[in-house]
Amino acid sequence: MIKEDPEYRAEVKTYFDVCLITSELKPIKRIAELETVTGLNDYSDFEDEDRKPNIPEKIEALKEEIQNIEYKAPVSSTTTLEPTSKTDGAGLLVSEIRDSGKDHFTSHEIIHFLKS
């Protein structure tokens, strides 16, 4: 009937528009907010101090941060480490396990390491 009767079509369209506008779910407002967050409606031309950056702007900012990361060379493995606390000793144990090529040490190997 919508295809055949233009008056009925206009009436249905008006009813639908009224339902959208008066809905407690506020679909029109929610769609507008989603468009703003995703950058589909670009208001970046307007200088608004309270405006939060949209997703594309956040992605660009992250790209710049990643590109500006400074690489720091790892500590030289030739440095002799002397444990000054219990956690330093644990770090040395982990290094020893890695250097041994094993997945883990047995309890006897750990005890031997701690004694030496």
C-alpha cells in the first residue's frame, strides 16, 4: 500500500519521523554522537576547546607517538652483575636459565645456583 498510495506513504513517513524524535531511546541523538566519535561528521574546522578528539585523530596521534619512540640499546651482556637484593638474585637466576638453553631448572640446580 505504501508503494501505491502517496498520501499513505507520507502519513507513514510522518508517523515514523515522530516516533524517532519522541523515542525515549533518543536514536537521532545517539547516531549523531556516533558520527562525531567516528569522525563521519567532521567538525574539526570549528575550534572548540571542549571538543574531544575523534577516533581518526586519536589514531594519528598514536602513530606519531610510535614513530617518535627512541630506541635504547640493551645493557651489555659483558657486564658482571652482583645481586644487591633478593629480587636481583631472582633476575640472575632467570638469566642463568636462559643462558643454559633449558626451559627450567630442577630444584637441585636452583639450590646449587643459589649456593654458588
